Amino acid sequence: MPRVILHLDLDAFFCAVEETHNPSLRGKPFAVGGKPDERGVVASCSYAARRRGVRSAMPMSRALRLCPNLIIVPARHRLYSEVSKQVMENLRNLTPLLEQISIDEAFLDISDTREPPARIALDLQTAIKNELHLPSSIGIASNKLVAKIATEVGKKSAKGDGPPFGLTIVPAGQEAAFLAPLPANMLWGVGPKTEARLAELNIHTIGDIANWPESDLIRRFGENGRDLARHAKGQDERPIVLERETKSISQEITYSVDVREDKVIEKTLRELSGEVARSLRKNDLAGKTVKLKIRWPDFTTLTRQTTLSQPTDNDEEIIRTALKLLREVRKPNQAVRLIGVGVSSLGAPIRQLPLWDAGNEKSRKLQEVVDELQDKFGKQVIKRGDVV
């Protein structure tokens, strides 16, 4: 029997949450994101703003030029996460076979539910709207690939000025026929470069890809060509992934103006490294690879990394390694636009220390006390001294 996969996408999620907390925003052009004079970008925008040409990931300064009366709302990520958890709990009440792929998006395997798929989708949309005041769009198909594309088709074909509340169901066996007339760039794996190469071959729709010889796609695009051929026919065997393994933990910041002062940049790197170490400890993780990310004012972006002898979740070790990488790649007083630090190659922290390593044991106990105080009273209540 074919699977029944439901894909749910919360429409303009950040904006929808803001409207529930401030109803006066409804119907107005507004965007959630950063300030235009601090290189802010649009994280989400209302449908009234979209009609004026505003789009997600657009610089806020450009959004204001397109829509001078645009209302800018600072992002509240903790609130969005809390609301997202409520939505996901709603979905888990339906089935435990849930794969959350972002804060506002999830797949569900509803193959074993007794209700008809259309009934399940409508009940979900209604419950999320009535209980949490959030709009959503849903696609249903026999696999994840087609279900997600079905959601996008439903959103694009919706009429009216408000949220689309799309609902598109692709019957089993109709996957290739459903995909065939759609533009090639709606298929996973077709980015701008691949789209341009396909256009050179007069391939413009997903159906065109499906009709092209698979052997030639493989010759031209390598293993991605094999995936293109399969996906264009609506074939996708990937299962629902119940839990995703954390591969890395990182923090970065974009300065509102380019920064040259060595002390300011190094202070930022210490703070970011401390945040990463704190996240590692909260998730009971440690990592062996420390990575530095840095961007110059001309948008050139560099990454440098080093692998430690054993996993760490220790502030001092991460800070010391990150500073070493910084000093290797950056000249004194060289301007910086963005800086970040991350830790990967994650696993369980090593807790057993040799008897003679009393210094490390004291350092860990001290860090545990600092973490506890910061959890209770805030990050500013106490800090470790700087590592040089």
C-alpha cells in the first residue's frame, strides 16, 4: 500500500504570531526583522507588505523603499519557538510519526489513520486556526517530495489578499502527472545554476526532466542527475525522520557597522564562544572541531577550523582555539562585518578525568555553578574572566 504523507507549512508564521499578540497589525504592511540602519533583513512579512513587493530575506532598507509605510517589528524568537511547540504538540496528538523540518514546517506519516486524508487536513487547519489563530497550508501525497511541492502549489494558486490556507492532495499513482506542468525550479535539487543548464537544453518543466534520458542527465549532472530523473517522476522513498541528530552548534553576529578594533572583535568572539559552550552543556554534548567564520566588508567570507585531541564543552578551550584561528586569518585593525564560532564533530562529553587533573575538575565545577546562576538570574549576573 502507498504511504500517505502530510506536509504542513504555517503561512507567514512570524507575522501571524505577531498579529495574535497585536491585532492592530492585521491588514497592515509590516515586516518582522532587523532595523534598516543596522543591515537588518526581512525575516517574515505580512501579505499586505508582499503586495508591495516586500519579500523574506530582503534587506530591510530595500523593503522600506518599496513600501515607505512599512511597520518594522523586532523578531521575538523565543515566543515563536513556544508557539511552534504548541503546533507540533497538536500534530503529535494525531500521530507520533512526525518530522519537524523547521520552526514552521513538518511532515507527518498518516498512512495508518482511519480518517480520510482530506478530513484530517481540514481538521488540522481548523484546529490550528481556532486554538492558536494561525493560518496553515497542507499538501498530501505518497511521499515527502510530492507532498511538499503540493503545499507550494496550493499556496501559489490561492486567491485573495490574505493567507492562502492551501490544501492540495495528490492521489497515489498521479505523482508524475501532477509534477509534469510545473516549472523545473520547483523540483528539489534545481537551483539557479542547474536551472540555467537545463534551460540550455530546452528543459523548462518537471515533465521535460522526466522525459529526458536518465543516462544523459547522469552524464551531465553526475549523481544529482540520477536524483533529478527520479524526483521528476515523483519517486521519493525517504522515511519520516523522528529525531534529527545535532551536527553542530554555532553562534554568529553581523555588526551594524564594520568594526576594526581588535579588542571589540575579540570580546565578541569570547561572548559567542561562551554561548556555544553553554549550548553544548545544556544539550549534554561536546565537540572536537572548532570553526571560525568571518566576513569582510566586501562580503568575502572565510571559514577556518581546527580539530582538538578530544571533545570539549569548556568555555576556555573553545575561546582559546577560536582566538588562535582569528589571529591566524585576520590582520590587526582589519575591518570585520560578521564573525561567528561553531563546534562540530559532536558526541557525549568525556566526564572521567585522571586523578591528577584536579584543575580541570575544579574548572568544570566552577562552570556548573556559573551556568546555574545564569539560568536563574540571567547571563549578566556573573561571568568568567577573559581568556587571553
